[in-house]
Amino acid sequence: MKLNRLITYLFLIVAGLSPALKTSAQARLYKLSGIVADSTDKKTLDYITVVLKNDKNVTIKVMLTKNNGTFAFTGVAPLKYTIGLSAVGYRPKSVVVDMTNNQDSSMGTILLNSQGKQLKDVSITADKPIVKQEIDRISYDLQADPESKVSSVLEMLRKVPFVSLDANDNILLNGNNSYKILINGKPSGMMERDPINILRSMPASTIQRIEVITTPPAKYDAEGLAGIINIITNKKIDNGYNGTVNVNDRYPGGPGFGSSFTVKDGKLGISGFGNGSIYSSPSTSTLITRTTTGATPTSLIQQGSSSSNGRSGSVGTEISYEIDSLNLISGQFSINGSKSDGNSYQSSQQTGIVQGYDINNASNSHGSGLDASVNYQLGFKGDKSKLLTFSYRYYGYGNTGDNDLVTTNRVNYPTPDYNQNNHTTSSEQTVQVDYVKSFKQWSIEAGVKGIFRDNQSNFEYDSFNAATNQFVLDTAFSNKFANTQNIYAVYNTWQYKGKGWGIKAGLRAEQTYTDADFISTASNVHQSYLNIFPSVAANLDFKDNSGINFGFSQRVKRPSIDRLNPFVDRSNPDFISSGNPNLQRVVINAVQFGYHFTHKASVNIGVTYNFATGLDLPVAVFNPITNVTSTTYQNSGNVAGVGGNVNINYPITKQWNFSLNGNSMYFWLSGPVNGVVQNNDFVTLSINLTTGYSFNNGWRVNAGFGLTGRNPTGLQGSSNGFASSSLSVNKQIIKNKLVFSAAARNPFKQYRTNTTITNGSDFAQTNVNQVYFRSFSASLNYNFGKLKDGIKKNKRGINNDDK
């Protein structure tokens, strides 16, 4: 109350009011009250957001209406105000109130009109929604979450509905690791190469929101079994400029920065973003054990340590120019790069067969990517709802990885020292034409598309020759690999928006041609197949601020170059891994049902059921002759899963809030491994609880607790779960401009142990990796700029979300 009075006094001073008036204002404050009701049935409305703003459009107070629809602001100075009312399912309304007559004021009954056909979003918070439910997707507004000021995008993903992270920070969508990550609705080379490190380097404060498209409509490419994660970095802007700059540091880890900006002057609009980080992982321990049965049982123990350092960054821009009211051209360009170096030591001792050795492995990798596109949008004078868009896009990336191994203390270990070098490149060109038209409550989308991909891999294995004291290329373990893939697609989507409900349905046809050429072995693979993918999504909202949604879709997973590439990783001689050039596509069916409501507490609940055959899963086989475990991918799995997601946001008071994001999935996995059928039924669980309290002096304290259960690693094993905790503080140094944040994550536990168990018919294997768990971070986030009119951008463009 004291703070509100102080603000009032300051405004009176700025307004230049006389001392007598100020004295009167200090002596007497008044009450402003009213009732909110539905304009149709005149029933009072509870939990309606009511915002009191002064004549400078500055928010003074915010409250929710009570069960009988009433609200009352007390301690109101005699000035002119604007009352703003908003609620899900109703059109926002503003009412001007003049309190200068020095008396209490009752506004009587204020009627709100239903949004009718515009009703499509469900919001978690009143003033700035955190979660929104639409027909085919759900979105999380990072700008509305104070924790985004001190967290990376990777950390914030734990709070996004349907998303979870496993023990190794691998991102899961509905418990599945097959999905697409888009940036502003477009694919990105940096997300293809190294999404975990890229998202770890992105300050969440530079991101607007994250969309989870669980039932992708037909306009999206069908790739990604679980759906699409779309990260929105920029927003529509006005004439003028705005932006944000973030600098941060973390231990262990390193410094980082992020920035985004938008500028518009007349017909020209420019937006851009950039981020970068240095990440250092201190030395941690590793342990691998393996026991085998058979004619000669063995026991293997490998102990060691590893450390790494990494750097990554990206920068991008988008330019839009409105030639006239019917012609718009836009372009996009971005580059990214990363580099990492690591060192590991391993001591290996095996009994049953007496063998031992120590290995030092120096590894490094580096890569870069480029994206560029251009779009031309054509409007029509006779029908402004009709648009035709022509688009072209190119992107490519390359990555090189090296491993140099030196062996000492050999006991019955004849394999000479060796180096491994693997260089991969990928390029893609896309042409696309899209058409959209609306009439009354209907909208139609249709388009054609061609994607042309070229992937190359050159793997070299250099073995040490003691006679010449040099490393020599071993062609038996080396391989050159070329892969081309052409996809031709056509789609059609229809959408209808009724009063409080909507439905979207469509079909997409994709013809795929894949050719793989293994130059070193003079062999090749050819695949050709046609798929037709249906999708339907519906949403129904009720007058009590609740609603239900339903979705069905079919998705496809085409094997990537990483899984097709026959490159054999021999960095650990007793455990080798490789890709499988004979992998086939996988089609999955997904059904989803959701329920959402918003009263004082806001809840989103989702239930999913997925099933597929021939899923490509890792398969590990032990060879008793060589005593080596080999892992590759095979289309051997039949899978079904049923799961759910719960996302809750509850404002305990105006200053104290609580939220929960929980995911669980039950999997049935079945398939043959080395001629023996394996079954792996599994329950996964991820829970993230957060709470925050805002003080009147600009400070905010946040606390969080997370629990991640075990996860399957295919047909043969699982990884362990873990618990996590966090504590952070934010301080607004300059209101809505400059924010300081600091955080401590897992302060009570320095290390976390990740354990993966793999079992076969004749072996049992355990991998234990220690990771540094405790971390401390701090950041400064600065917002700047001033805007006027909205920028115009192409409504259609290339979205290669199919791989």
C-alpha cells in the first residue's frame, strides 16, 4: 500500500499539481468498484482480470473478480483512470473513469462480449499468459516467466508441456527422441548438428516463446515421430526499434551472451539475433563393466576419466520489404559454428581371457552451418484473404571429428595405435509454392514442395606402422559414403472456426527417393516409397473458461545420415558402434486428447497414444571370438506407448505463484536381438515443480525441484533417474529495462551419476558416467527500444520440418 501511495504522489508531482491538491490527495483516498457480467445471459463472471491504469497508461493495480463478479480498488487518488478487463473467451474491454470529483465511484455492471469465432487460446496467467492452447499446438511464453532471465533455453524446456529432458540432457517430446526443432518456423543447420549445446548457449531471455505442435497439420512435412518444437526468437514490431542484450557466466561452464533486435522504417523491416558461449566441463570419472557367458566367460572392467571444452555461436538476420500493398519480399540468412576438444583416459582389465591396456584419447570436432532463403508473397486486389507465396531455401553444414589414441601397458593386446577422422557434409535445396484463402469461417491452405538433399561422409582409419614409424591409411576400416534424397510433396488443409470451437483437417502426400553409394565397398542402396499422411485436430471451448481438444496424425521417421553412415567408431576397442545403411523409414500413428480450464488455477491435461512397427532402435551384440560388443541400428522394434502431461499454474497470491509440469509415458517395446525376441516394458516419468515470490522492491525469488525417472535405451536396457533442485533471484535494476539474475542449481550435490544398463542373451553391461551437477550462474539482461506500427512479413515460407 505504501508503494502504491508513493507512486501516486510521484505522478501528482510530475503532473505539476498544486501543493494544495497534493495535500488533499494525501489526506483522502477513494474506492473504485464494479461488477463484471456476461453480455448475453447477464450472469456475473468470476476470475476476470481487472487492470487499473493511470492517465499515463501505467498499470497501478491488478486483481481478479470474486465469485460474485465484483471487484474493488481501494486507496485510489482523485485522478482519471482506465479500467481494462480481459478473460479467456471474451473480448478485451477498456473503460475510462474520472475520479477527480473527490468521491467514491461505482461503475455498476460492466458487460463483456463473447469472442465467438475468435475464441481459440487458453491462457495460464491473466495479465500475460504463460501457456496457450490452440487447435493443434500448445505454446509457452518465456517472456512471461521470470526464470527466463537467468536460464538457458535448454533449462526452460523442462517447464514446457509435453517436453522433458533425460539424465544426459537429451530432449524428449512425449517421451520420444524423434521430433523436429524449428527456429521461427524454419529448420536450422545448428539444430541438425548439435541442438543440446546450441540451446544451452541460448539465453532464454532472448526467446519469445516455445511452441509444441503435437498434431502437426498437413502443411508441415511429416518427419518427426513425436511432433515439432518451434522456438520463436522474434516478434512483430512497429516503426522504430527494440531489442534485448544478455550477458551471463556459469561455473562450471563459462561466459556467454545473447542478443536479438528488430528495426522497422516504413516498408523495410529487419530483425536479427546472435548468441555464443564457452563451455568447460571439468574432469569426471567413467566406469564400464561387462560380464559374458558361454564357452569362455569373461569379466571386463574399464575405469577412466574425461574432460572437454567447447565453444559455439550463431548469428542470423531476416529482412522484409513491402513493395506495395500486394507485393512483399523477404529474405533470411544465418550462420552458426561450434568447436570442442576433449581428453579421456581409460584403464582396461579383462579376466577369462587375460588382457589389459591403458588408452589416452585426444578428440576434437568442429562444424559450421549456413541458412539462406528468399520469399515472394503476392496478394490480390479482389480478395485480400487470398495469398500466393513462392519460396526458395538453401542450407548446408559440415562437421569434422578426430580421435587420436595412444595405447600403453599392453597385455595380450596386439591392436596398434590408430587415429580416426570422420568428415561429413550435408546440403539441402528447397522450392515451394503455397496458396491460402479464407471465406466466412473457413480457411484453405494448399501447396507443393520439392526437397533435394546431398549428404557426404569420408571416414579414414589410420593405423600405426611400427616398421615405418608412421600412421598409414587402413582401407579395410575406412569408407566413403554418399547419400542423396529427393522428396516431392503436395498438401491440402481445411480449417473451420465456429462459435467457441474449431477443426482443422488435411492430407499430405510425399514421394521419397533415396540413393546411397558406398564408394569404398562398391555397393549401393536404393529406396523409393510413397506415403499419404492424414491429420485432424479439433478444439472446443466452453463458457466457463474450459475446453477440450483432440488430434490424430500420422508421422514418418526417415533415417538420418548419422544412422545410415557405416562409419565404425573404434574409440573404445572393446565397444564399437556404427550406422546401418539399410535402415528403412518408420511410420507412427498418434492420437491425442486434451482438457484445459482457467479459473484461479489454470490447468492443461493431455493424454497421448502412439504405436508403430519396425522402429529403428540400437541393438548391441557380443562377439565371443573378438570379445567386442558391437552396436548399430535395426528396424527391429514394435512399439506402443500411452502417456500423459499435466501443466498447472496457480497464483497463491498476487505475488506468489506455483507451477507444475509433469510427463509420464508407458512403453511396450518388442523385437528380435541376435535372433532372440526381447521385451522391454517401461514407465517414464518427469516432474518439474517451481514457485516464485515477487517483492515490492523489484526482487523476485524462484525455487524449483525436478524428478526424472528411468528411460529406455532401446530393446535391451535403460538409464537411471535423478532428482534436481534450483534457486534463483532476479532484481529489476531499471524497471522493464535492466534485470540482474543469479542462480544456484543442485547446490546440495556436486556430481550426478548416469548409469546405463544393457543386457543381451550372453552378456550384461553397465556404463557409469559421472557429470558435474552443481552449478552457479549470473546474468544481466537489458531491453531497449521504442516502436509504433506493426511490421509486415510473409505469411508463407519454407518450413522443412521433415527431418
